[in-house]
Amino acid sequence: MSSFGSPANPSTATDDDLAILRLIRSRRVGPATFYRMIAEHGSAGAALEALPEVARRAGVTDYAACTEAAAQAELSAGRRAGARLIRCDSADYPLLLGQIADAPPVIWVKGNAAALHHPPVAVIGARNASSLGLRMARGLAGGLAEMGVATVAGLARGIDTATHEASQGFGTIAVMAGGIDQIYPTENRHLAATICDRGCLVSEQPPGLAPVARHFPLRNRIISGLAHGVVVVEAAVKSGSLITARNALDQGREVMAVPGHPVDGRAGGCNQLLRDGAILVRNSEDVIEALPALAEALATRIAEAAPPGNDSAPRPGRDPGKVPAPQKPGLSLVQGGARGDAMLQSRVLDRLSPNPVEEDSLIRDLDVPAAALSPVLLQLELAGKLLRMAGGRVARQ
């Protein structure tokens, strides 16, 4: 873990927020690049100063970081929306989410942020769900909520909506693809407002940003990253729910599924997950039994008799003064040397295609030290030639 640094004249919390927002909102800077730059330069401010030179070495001569005015405008828009910015170095940042390799450096939260620290499980599924699927989702989510579990879903039509509706009285978490003030679908506006009473809305995107197709896979990794496990109630073989399930596996989360009739296309994805080793669940008790860490968290919560709504106490394992480094094994930090190595860049691009590969596999194939490859990948990403994907994978852009 790397701290933001302590300059001689300590900056205010607002200044820190501005620097962090400017870094993550800068062109071609995603979560992995954010953490690498922080690890190398020690603070968001120092990383911002270094970005143009890093981009220049990558062949980008007109690179400019996100401006202070743009970051300030985002903070103001978040306040107008009634949302709160939670940084990855905050004690209030969700502990499980901070453990994934591409954890969002900042999230906007609207509603009761205490829900983020209740033991969580994701319950997701098809938008065009059957009546039986909707009934199953309501039973699962309601049963889990009564036990003290925070259900997580994506505020979508169908199974997600049923999940939120069944557990909104206990606290549910809706992860959004667009900005925190961009409710999608629009018919869930009332549901979103009700969720905020005891649960919360979460987004990594700037307020005001309308959701587009590419935002939904990013949203899905947060749904699984927030939870101990993911329950898929209904899903087609090619669906966003299966993307979330794959994210969960990459993140070391348990995947569970409700079986369905073999001729029902809405059950094809669930049946495929079960064939591939997912845990079959029939009710909320099955979910608790499948997740020992969740059962332990629930038991601890009951033993401590934590008062509801208390989100001020620091969470175990979280150092408020630190930025969490990516947890994926073998993920190296940016080091000096080997920058601008055109030959290594060429070798990397020769190995890559639009089909993603794991970064560890690329290191083995190239037979180079991770410390030498990491800055080259960063340069290629800033140059727009490389795309980072969930699960520590990279592809040629």
C-alpha cells in the first residue's frame, strides 16, 4: 500500500479530493494506471505532474491531465445531487471492494453509506425475468435482508428490481452504470429514492454522465467486488449477469445459481454456471451455508450488536492514510528504467490481439521482469494502443 504523501504544507481534504479526481479523470488513466502512478510517485499531485512526461515518452505530445476546474465542477455536481465522494484511502470505502485489482479509486454514494459495511451478497439476473424468477429473487433477497445481509444489484429491470424491492426496508445497494444522478431505467426513479432511505446508490462515474453500453461491464465488476458472493437467479447464456459471474470468479468470489428448466432460454446461463461448478441454491439458507465468510461476518455483527446507521467507526484492515495497491498476484509496480524501450513495446504489441490475455501470461511469454514490463504497458495504455480489462487482463486496442 502506498500513502498519498505528506507535503510540507499539508493540503486540505478538498485539495486531496481534487488531485485524486484529476488523476483518475485524466485521459487514458484507469484504476490500474492510477494505482501504478501513485505507487511510483507517492501522491496524486506528483503523479499528475509526471503524467505529461510519461505520455510524451509514449509518443503522445499533446497530453493534458484533467483540469482543476473540471474536478471542482464534478465535486460541486456531486454535492448538488446529494451524494458523497468516498476515496479508496478512506475508512468508509467498502473493504471487499478495495481488495479487487481494479477497485475504483473513488465512488460516489447517495443514501445511507452504512449499508456499505453490512455483510453483502449480490443477487442478479435477467431483465426479462419470468414470474417464477421474480418470485425467487424476492424470496432470496428478502430472506437474506432479514438475516442482516445487504443485497447488491444493478437497479436494472427484472431480477435486479425485484432484489432491491424485496430488501429496501433493510438496506440494499444499487450500483449504477452512469452518474449517481442518472437513474436508469427511468421507471426506477421512485425505487432509487426509496433505496436511499436505508440503503444507497453507488457509482464510480462522474455525476451527470448518462450510461452507455461500455459502462455496464465496468458497473458489473463493482457489483461482484462489493459482495462475498454472487447469486444468479435467471440469465441467458450471453448476458450481463454472466459477465458479472465471470468477474466474481476473477475476484475470488463464490458464484451461485438457481437452476431452471432446460428449454427456457432465461435459465440457460444459470444451468451453464451450475454445469461449470457454481453452487446450486434454492433459498437464502443455502446462500449463507455456501459462504462461510458471510456467516462469520453476520455472527460477528450480531455479537458486537452494532447500532444501525453507525458508519463512523473505521473498518478492520483499512488504513485511512493509505491507497490500496492492486491485490492481483504478480502485479508489479512501476519502476525506473526500461521506459521508452521501443523494442519491448513492439514485442508486447506483437503478442497482443483484441482478445484479452492475462498480464501474468504476457510476462511469462515475453520472459522479461515484471518491473521492466509494467512501465511499457503504462506507456502503451496512455498512447491508446492497449486496453486494460477486468481480472488483470490486457488487449490490443
